[in-house]
Amino acid sequence: MSYYGYTYDGKKLGWGERPTLEDFFTEKTVDKNGNEFYARPVASSQPIYTAGYIQDKFAFKDLIFQIGVRADRFDANQFVLKDPFILYDYYTAGDYRKGGLTSPSLEPVTIPSNIGDDYAIYVNSLSDINEITGYRYGTTWYNAEGAIVTSPTALARGGTNPTPWVKDASQQRVNKESFEDYKPTWNFMPRISFSFPISDEALFFAHYDVLTQRPSSAYFVTPLDYYYFNEGSGSIANPNLKPMQTVDYELGFTQKINNTSSFTITAYYREIRNMVQMYRLNGAYPKPYTSYSNLDFGTTKGLTAEYDLRRTKNIRVRANYTLQYASMTGASSSTASALIAAGVPNLRSTFPTGFDRRHAISLTVDYRFGRGKKYDGPVINREGKSPLQILADAGVSMTVTGGSGAPYTASRTVISPLSGGNSLLEGTYFGSRMPASFKIDLRADKDFAVTLGGNKEGKTGHEAYFNVYVNVTNLLNAKNILGVYNATGDPDDDGYLTSSKYQQEILNQLDPEAFIQMYQIYVNAGGNYSTPRQIKIGASFNF
């Protein structure tokens, strides 16, 4: 049973009713029969966000600056573990140095000088302590001589899990001594951009930004999660996370080609830090478990070239090409789950992300007629009247987009939808590529001007526009592939029906032929392809 923001019997806590952590361990109530028991009240999640910024724009000679800074304060406003590796109160090296920590079987030892006073002490046993086996600070483990060791198993005696020197060897549940308040985090984010003309026809520009993103509320933990830790699944959230940070650099140059067109080239580099990822706390007490930590990072670097033609007579053109490399140590917060299952829980290496498209192109061409004196299209001459401008305020726009294929993770194994199985990587994570994509969209529209609110006295009314359009997406009905099955690399076949491993399983179905037909429909449902050609005819009224 789990709850927060409500009492155990479903009554909602009011705005001012926020139980403390101590209330969870001490508050009692009485039922209708007079039986006293712990109420275990749990407060709702009430994080506190505070932010402010200041910004200014000024010029110094030919340089134009825009400088600012934003300050964010994030307070999860809840308790967190003092030490995620030890859920119960324990002794430190400083406690031993002060004296008073003794055991009948333990000979006096000298703690190495490189071991700080706040380092946790590990011993051979909970009850009969006769040896200090090592120390730990954060995620770094040390043996009894003070040398760093790579695995906590080196500190264990008679098992695989090391034993901390806890204050109460008989303790089976967390208490309030296991926790402390979340320490609010401050993030200062400078933002600097500047530009200056190199000549009358060229401009240089650059910027530097720092952005942060608060941890998701999905990592909220209640006291119940910790209280029943020993009965749990060995996985628990982590409320003690830092905000994710993005550092962005950009450098660019714009060159005038003529009075209506220009060329711009931009280089950018982006770092993402403190990304949330699953983390296996091997060596944790009372048992190892899986949680989350700010482990992952990523980089995105690229180059963009753009040609821009402003409206020249009837035509407007914008063309763009982007070369990009994007890699991270985790594509999502659960990417490390496979590494945890394989016994290498905290291995870190970069690989392409799901949006690592190496090449991307975009071309927009808009051809449009004006009206009145600006009109240069075909007309119908009318006797005694001004010529009819049949294509006034009409135009057609074409957008072409395309690029190289997005990456996916290939698998060496076909997984049965009936009996399941484990997927084995083929190559590296996101190491394979889908085919390139290409699409053309087309829009034709025309405005009809109408006058609203005029009267017989000659008062001019308000001009409004009635727009009629035809919009065609995916004009050529391109069958672009958006997703594939990992074992085959195909968008419409996962390999199950043709795998020799599962032929007997297929034949054991009530009607194998019907099963095969239905399964083919299932795997070829169309979700792995882009939307086919769509034609939309509509109108809009703007006033």
C-alpha cells in the first residue's frame, strides 16, 4: 500500500496539513474499537521553485551586446537519505578517531591519513567485530590500508556485500536518523550574445547560454518506500537529484550576396550535464538496490549553412543544410537497465542518440502574386471596368525536407511475443541506421478581400480576408521509414514467423494458418511508416 497527500484511510490532507518526517515515525491514532496504532502520515509533494533574471542590451562602438543572467533555486522540500549506500545510522572514521568505538575482538588500528573523518567504516561482521575491512566516501571504496579498490566486494567477509559499522546491529527498519532535508540547489545561468559588422555586407555573431531543467516529479519518494525497503523489489527512486544543465555555444557569419539575398553559416556545440540515469548501488546496506543518479552526459555539435532570398518580385526562397553529430551516455533514464542486468551496472560510454541524423536538408520556395499596382500576373480585360486580377493575393508554396536515416539498436535475437526472451545487441547501442527520408509538401491558397462595417454615408469599413487553400502533405506519397524492428531492420517484419527457433511454437497454435495471417497484420500495422499523402481543402477568415 502506498499513498501521499492523503491519510491511510483516504482522507485528503488540507493545504496547511503537512506532516513532518518525525510525524511518520511517531504519530499514533486510535480506531473505533480503541486500538492504538501508528497513523504513518505522508505529506504530498510540494517542491519550491524560485527564479529571476536580469538582462540588458547595449552597443559599444560597432559591437552590439545582449548580456543577462538568470538565477534558479530548486528545493525538493522533502527528506533525502544521508547516505544512499547505508540506510541505517552508522559510525564514521571520525567517530573512531575520537575514541569510544570498541569491540571485544577488535585490536586497536590506525586509520590511514588519507581517510577523512566523514568516511564510512566497514567491518567484518555486524555483531562480532574483529576487523576493519575498509572505508567508503561517496561512491569511492578504500581497503583497510587506504588504497582505492574498484569493487565493494573486496571489503566483504563471508559474502559479496560489505558490512558497515552500524550503530544498531539489530535494526531492520529506517528511522528519522537515516534522513536529512534536501539541500536546495542554486543555478546561475549567464547568457551572452554579441554581433558586429565586419563590413557593410558581412556580420559576425556568437552566443553563450546556460540552461537548466528541474528533476522530474517522478523521482518523488515517500517514507513508505524506505520503511518497507527490505520487502521491496530492490528498486527505488531518488529525490536527491540535481537539475540537468545545458551549455550552448554558437558562432556564425552572415554575408550579403545582393540586396535581397544572404548566406549564413553557423557552427554550434552543446553539452548536456547531470542527465538522470539508472544506477546500481552495489555494496549498499541492508541490500544492494537500483536507483537513479545524475550520471549521464551528452554532446551535440554541428554546422548549418543557410541561403535566404527575400521576396524578389514574386518569389521567396529559403534553403538550409545541417551536419550534426549527437552522442550521449544514455538515451533515456532507463538505458542502463541492460548494463545492470549484465552485471556491469555503471559502465559509461558515449553512443549516438535517437536524433543523431547526420545530414538534414530543407528547402522552401514560395511564389506569390500581389494585388493592385504590385500585381504582375494574368488579367481579364473588362469593357468599361478595370482589368480583373484573377491571381491577386494567390500563391503556391513548396517545402522539401529530407535527410539521412536515424539510428536504431540492432538485435541478434528475435523475441517471441508469446514466450518472450532476452534481446542481445548486434554491434553497438544505436549503431545501425534506417534509410534516408524525403518528403515534399505543397500549399496553394488565395485571399479574397472583404470590407466590414461600411455605411451609406461613405464611412470606410474594416478590411478583412477570406482565405481558401489546398494543402497537400507528402505530395509524392513517399513511404518514409520512421521505425524498424531491431532483429531484421525491416519496418514490416520482426522475423518471428520465419525464425526456425519458433516454428514449433507457431504450429502449436489452435489454427496456425490464421495465427500467421493475423500476426502479419499485427507487425505491418503501418506505425513504422510516415503518414501517406493527405489533401486538405479549407478556408479561414481573418479580421
